[in-house]
Amino acid sequence: MSTTSEARTVWKGSLTEGSGSTHLQSSGVANFDVTWAGRSEGFAGMTNPEELVGAAHSACYSMALSHALGGEGFTPESLDVTAAVTFVPGEGITGSHLLLQASIPGISQEDFHRLAEDAKAGCPVSKALAGVPITLEASLS
């Protein structure tokens, strides 16, 4: 079974003077205001496309790693994943850095790092971001 998720943005005005509103249509859980200044300068209280990509990447990676761990008999107590997506005006998205802090009973460092790297490569959002470098910093507690 496949699913299709939708988000909608309505933009008014020029790039630098205009603004928009992004609505998560499929879930209906949030609306976000967006502006060029918010994107290029990073205003607090306002999201941007890269933050939304980061949200997708961190959630997808968490699920991919949990699945990979389960396939080898491990159940994580917690996977705390941050995805830092970098945007450079004039260049676009230049990378996504995954920061993982995990608590997984009984796993060796070797297995942890192997599965963490495999999940990074296999995560569907990582695959969608194949045109930019994706880095991983993983620690096990």
C-alpha cells in the first residue's frame, strides 16, 4: 500500500518582500508562516523549507534505524536524532548532518555503527537527498 502526503503553500508578493503560509494538509496538524528573510537569515518563530526537510529526515532516519535494529534482534530504548540541513542562498541545500544519541541495550559499538550507517544510506529521505552530502555523528550511551 502506498500513501501520498500533501503540504500546500500560498505565497503572495515578491521573493524578498512577500510571504507565504505552508499548511500540512494531509494531517492538518500545523500551519507555518514562511518568508525569504526567515529562510536566508533564520528568524526565530518562523520555519523554512530546510527545517521541514530536517524534520522529515530526522523522523525517517529514526524509523529506518529502528527497523534495522529490530531486524537484528535489538530494541532501542531511545533514538534521539537531529537533522541539521544547511541552506546557502544562491547554492541551495548543501548538506544534511544527522546527530544520533542512542540507548540500545546489548548492542556492540561495531554493530551500532554499522547499522547506523546502513540506516543513513537506506532511509527514503536520505535517498531523496542523494544530491547533497549526508553526514552522521552517532553515539551510544
